Amino acid sequence: MNRRGLRWLWLTIAVIALDQASKWLALQSLPYGRPVPILPGFDLTLVFNTGAAFSMLSGAGGWQRWLFIALAAVVAVALVTWLLRLGPRERWVGAAVSLILGGALSNALDRVMRDHVIDYIDLYYKQWHWPVFNLADSAITLGAAILVVRTLFRR
């Protein structure tokens, strides 16, 4: 193990800071559940998610909060271990893992502080809406996409 991978933790911290700041702004300025149009196909809609991705288990009665917090802790330990094992030329992997780590920790922080995750980005086409999400979800998705592309097109 080496500590070179830890240099990517600045990106993890940036994701957490930007996500938490954007959620604070959403809480301060958006009415709950009422879309605020920004562009065609893009609204800001404040919602609270007690479940996982796509609101899975949101009606489970509250136990899922602790499951998701514990899962985030396990994933965080695994991702930090991965960062510690990165080679000097694995920059894209370091960035991807840091994005996923920041997103997972920021959403877990929501669950610890508020019992739910704050979502507010609402993308749609006509009457079809993608589930409302946040910057942490975007960081996780971007990090995962980088890892997939890196795996598929690796020399």
C-alpha cells in the first residue's frame, strides 16, 4: 500500500462540500414538491428520499436508513483501500474512485443529519421524468462511468 492515492481526497472533499452547499441552497429556496422550471426538460424540485437509488425501500419503515449508512461506511473503507493501492499512473481511476467516495459520503451525511437524502435535480422529456437526484448522485454516476469506460477501452 502507498499513500499516493490519498492525494485524490481533495476531490472527495470538494464533492461533499459542493453537494452539501447545493442541498442547503435547495432547502432554503425551493418549495417542497413543486417544480421550479429552469430550462425545457430541467426543473428544480425539492424532494426527500428515505430510500436508495430510484427511491428503492423508501417505504420500508425507517430501518433502511441504518442499512444505507452502514453500507456507505463499508463502501467508503473499500474505496479508501482502493485509493491506497493505486499506482502512480492510475489518475483516471483515482479521480473516479474519489468521485464515488465523495458522493456516497455526502448522501450518507444527509441520512445521519436528516434521516433522508435531499434531491432537487429533475430532468424530464414530455411526461417522462428521470427520478429526482442531486450532485452526489451525479458524482457517483460520473465516477462509475469513468471506471466502465476505462475498463472497456484500456490498452
